[in-house]
Amino acid sequence: MSPKPIMTLSRMRACGITTVRRVCPQCGCQAIVQVDGLPGGVTVAELGKGLCCISCGAPETNTQPNWREAQPRPAAH
Ligand SMILES: [Zn+2]
């Protein structure tokens, strides 16, 4: 049993990602959030707790690194 690694902004930036994708669990709307100005110790999951949905007003949204920005790695896995 390996615990899920905690994704922090600094770890995310190490992958070349500077934005997070925010998805609302209630209405499903998505937004890309620029997190350049935030400290690296903040976790991606924490971000969602402070961001309410702009469409339906849900108090919490799901956040994940915007993987599309990640540098493609040749021959990984
Ligand atoms: Zn919503």
C-alpha cells in the first residue's frame, strides 16, 4: 500500500506545469487557473478548497495539475 504522493505547486512546476485545472463536482465546468504567484508549498488539492465554482457556486472544486502543459517525456514507462 503506497500512499498517493502529495502534489505541491513546487513539484508541479518541476514538471513544467504552471497552471491547475479546476473542475466543479456539481456542474462539471472547468477552468484553468494560473498559480504562478502562489508559494510552492501549497498542495494542488488545497487550492480547490479555497475556490468556489463561478458557475453554480459550489463551495469546493476539484483541482489537478494541468497535465497538458507538462513536457512530454520520450520513452517514459
Ligand atoms: Zn459548478
